[in-house]
Amino acid sequence: MNEKIKLLSKKITPKTLGILGVIGMVIVLLSSFIPTSKNKTGDSDEFDSEAYRKGLEKSVVDIVYGITGDKKSTVVITLESGVRYSYADDTKKDTNTTDNEKTTQNSKKEESSHITVKTADGDEKALIVTENMPEIRGVAVICEYGDDEVISEKIRGAVEAALDITSKRIYIAGKN
């Protein structure tokens, strides 16, 4: 083994090492121009409220299909707002007490900042602690037999239970 290393070191000249070094640097330089892959929602790992709404609508369509057998029901869900995030905070508190002859003086200083983490691309993002899903503002269901009072109540009850909303937020109508 030792003889192989000696034989190899005689074959490699400083010129060959220099060429290999330049090739390595060119490869590193070229790799910085190759774009890195992003996830489907762009460069954000944060939740998409539009995808959330569409998923809820599909669930309600499945509920309506289970009750009425209508494969072509229409469901529209409106949301109160987008997804709200709670971030991890780093709070520094500074309390000073000054005691003069006649008075005591207290001062409090509070400084808060978000805790950040580095992503795979080297960017910094605030650390998300919780994601608060948007509140459902209302649900509209248009389906076959939606005008039938018994069917309408079954749909209303199922949607209330599935989405945890009041019946005031649900409108059901039949197809014309």
C-alpha cells in the first residue's frame, strides 16, 4: 500500500494538481448559478388559505353527495381572513431601581424581538409557534333536493358538525 502511494505521488505533478484545483473552483462557481428547487407554494412553507378553503369545500361536497346522491352540487365557503401565525418572541426585561434620600424611582424597560431560524437557502425566517386557521364566515350549498325541508336539515346538521359553525352561517338551496 505504501509503495502504491509513492508510485502515485511520482505520477502526479504540480501542474496536474493545479489543473484539478482550477476545475474544482469552476465547478463550485457554476453551482452557484444553478437555481435551487422550491416547494409548490413558492419559497414559503407557510399554509395557503386558498388550499384550506378548497379542501373544506370538497369535504362539504362529499357530505352533500352522501346525503342526496347529487354528484354535481355546488359549495362555496367564505373565510373571515387568511391564516394567522404566532411567532416565538425573545423578550428582554431590564428593571432599575434608584434610591435617593427622599424618593425611590423604578424604571422598567422591555425589548421584544422575534426568534429567527435559518432556512436551507440561507435566508432567515421568524420561528412560527402556531398557525391559526381562518374562521369560516359562511357556507352556501346548492344541490338537488336542497329545497326539501328534511334533506336541507340533514345537510345543515352535517355541515354544522363537520365545520363547527352555527346554522346561521349555512345557506342551502335546491337546483332549478
